[in-house]
Amino acid sequence: MASIALRDAEVIDEGRRFRADMLIRDGRIERVGDLAGAKAERELDLKGKLVVPGLIDDQVHFREPGLTHKAEIATESRAALAGGVTSYMEMPNTNPPATTLEELEKKYARAAACSPANYSFFLGGTNTNAETLKAMDPRKVCGVKVFMGSSTGEMLVDRTEALESIFRHSPALIATHCEDTPMIKRAEAEARARWGGDVPAAEHARIRSAEACYASSSLAVSLARKYDARLHVLHITTAKELSLFTAEPLGAKKRITSEACVHHLWYAEEDYARLGHRIKCNPSIKTRADRDAVRAAVASGVIDVLATDHAPHTREEKAQAYFKAPSGLPLIQHPLLMLIDMAAQGAFSLETAIARACHAPARLFGVQGRGFIREGHWADLVVVDPGKPTKVSADNLLYKCGWSPLEGHVFSASIERTFVNGVCVYEDGKVRPDAPVGMRLNFDGNAR
């Protein structure tokens, strides 16, 4: 593994911007500061460039096993590198679902064979697998995912006794998808009665309403308080839900946390007219007022973590009528560029965005040795050229599905290089074909 010196970079880390050199050796950051006299096998002059920690995306859907016509671990993890994401945590709603330790380990084995980004996988909670959850090792698994809505079959946890058992006994952080299914079913029936199968895309914001989100999120928070569980509520989309959370810093005392996703910060309800079901997702993109409230919560610290909820489907699937078009959109190739542009718009500072997308997931999940630019940490780093725009087009997308709702958009900056475990795996717009596989994330085991 070659030693690398990064010279004269503008570093953004832990709320600061500062100029520094960095020395990478044996996969780790050996020194940050003045490297006068230091020698390395490769030297990179980064004057005028930004260096930030690699993003840790705590919510992705890579569709493997069982749904590989949409995506695969190999393809989507390569797209992640192009987006500045060096570590990801993948969700259990595959086919078969990762609701047993055996199925979970199969996913780890697959990633160990083909993922150039670092990885972890959630164990899925069900109405009947409480004993399995008790047996998991919180040092090797990022957490337990509970669908309190927006799922079917065994992945929907809708029995009170099952929810209480999970919140009482889970040895790891509980990450929840919160929408009230009965409220959504009633709204769907009303929409079908009015429009038949041709429901306008914009109605998704009303079918999967702010009230449905709040009803479920407030239930999750009440259970977490009752059992002193570590709760992380995923993809907050409404101003109303923000009242459930506080702006205190992450730490052992903050037991209830929240996440926002880049598309809910980027789009608003009026974008359905232009993009239709391409931005249909669960929970739904809602009003501009909701979007702006969530942006402000990112700035204030009420929202702790930023992620993508990358969830690809094929163009053909998304082109169907409302009740057949699946929810979810591909996003993992552009989250850092989206955050840079939102910071330029004044939504929040770039320092804050880096804190929420890099430092916060590392702290929240207890990720060992990542998420910061610190001596001794793994060298998961992203080099950004702030003066080179990036235009999104179908021919530069790395997703297996081959499309993005961002096609045609021009970002103000570009990802120049991505390092994973000290190796430059993305450079000059390409992922190295011989990029080594990433590492399984390890955790401090104190999430409970």
C-alpha cells in the first residue's frame, strides 16, 4: 500500500476550515499538518481543493439479494465512491429479508467479495424475531431496522407486543421508518375513489401525510422513552415531527435522534409536476414549508444525521401509474455535491453538513476509526474541486438502473478523488477497476 502525501489542501473537519498537509501510510492518516521533510511514494498538490472525511451513509437499499434487476452491492457501492460516500449501512428489506443472523451474514459475505466501499448491514425486526435480535452482536452489526409503516409481510412490525419487545430488548440502536399504515390505507382508498388508478403524483404528499408521519414517529419516541431504548428515527420530512427531538449534542445522554435525507432537503411538493413518480418516495416529499423547516433543523442540530435513502428502481417501474410505481430514487452518487450546493444557497453551512453526514453517524453508531480527519483514523477521504462544475447525465451515472432525477442538473463542484482505507479508488471520473474491497465496519458496542 503506497504512502501518499496530500499537500496544501483546505480541510473541513470538526467545524473548522484550515489549510494542512496530510500523510497517508498503511491505510491510515499518519499526520495532519506541516509535512516538511516527509517523504511519500505519491505526492498530490491539492491547492485550491477541499478535503473532507468520507461520508457515512446510514440508510441505503442496494437490492441484493433478490432484487438485482434494480441494483447490486457491486454497482451501487461503486456509485457511492463517485458521490464521496466511503461507508454505508444497508437495509434489510431484500428478498429474502435479512431478518435472521444467517441471512445477515450472507450479505456481509457478498459485500466482502465485491464492495469497494466499507459496509455494514441492519438486522430487520419482525413481529416474531425478538429472540434473534437478542442474539446479535452490537459490535459487528450497525443496528436493528424496524418498519413501523411502509412495508408488507414480515418486514412490517405492527403488533404492539412485538414493538414493545424490540424496544425493551434490542442490544443495538433501533432505526425506524415511521408512517402510520392505517392512515395511509384510508387516504389511498379516498384517492382511488376520486381518480381510480390514475392518481396524480403530487397526491403522494397528501396520501403519505404529515399526520401519518407524526402519529408513527411519536409512537416510536414514546416507546423509546418507556424502555430507555436508543432510537434513531429515519428520514424526517415534516415540521411537525421536529417537536419530538432536541438540539443537544450527540452523546450518551441523547437517546433519541433523527435523520434527514438529501432529497427531502432538495425537492419540494411543486417538483412533482416536473418529475412525477421519479421522486415518489416513502415518506413523501412534502411542502416547501416542511422542507425549509427540516433544513433549519439540520442547521440547529435538531436533525442529527444526513443520509440518502438510496433506493433504486428501473425506469420502466417508475413510469407506471401511481399504485404500481414503486417508491424510492437513486441518490448515492451525488449527496456531497447536493450538500455543497445547499450550503451555497444558505440552507446550512458546509461545516454543518460535514458534521451531520460524516461525524454524526460515526458518533451515533460508534463507528471505530472513521468519520473524522484524525491521526490514526482510516484514511477515508474525499477531494472536492469547488471550481469544476458537474453536469448529471445518463452517460456518467454508475447506478445499475441507469437514471437519476437529477439528470440535467449542473452542480457547482465536482468530486475529484475518493480514498477508502488509504487507497485512491475514484479518480478522474472513474472508479478503479482493481479497487480493493472495503472493510466491514466495527462498532464500539455501546449503542444501547
